[in-house]
Amino acid sequence: MSFLVGPTDTGVHAVNSADDVSARFLTELGLTLSPATAGLPTSSIPGRAQVVPRLAEAAGR
């Protein structure tokens, strides 16, 4: 599963680190971080990868 955050003034971000507090919380609820999302490069926001809207839309499928 991809955990999307946003939009923000810098775009849409996906949580790409299992160490991110929101990822840990959602993992406790039984969700798992997508390996594809975890492999994305980290943006200027620690634990988050910036994604373009088209990729964010695809991640929700």
C-alpha cells in the first residue's frame, strides 16, 4: 500500500520509509508499505518521496 500525503505547496508526497511515524501507525493497523514506494528516492522531507500526480493516481490502484 502507498501512503500518500498532500497536496502541499511542494506537491504530493508518498511515505517511503517504514521508520516514518505515519507508516509505523498504519503498520500497526495491519497495512504494509509498498516495496515500490519504499524504493522511491527521498525528497527534502525525511521519510517522504515526492511524486507527480499521475504516479500518485497509479499508486492508489
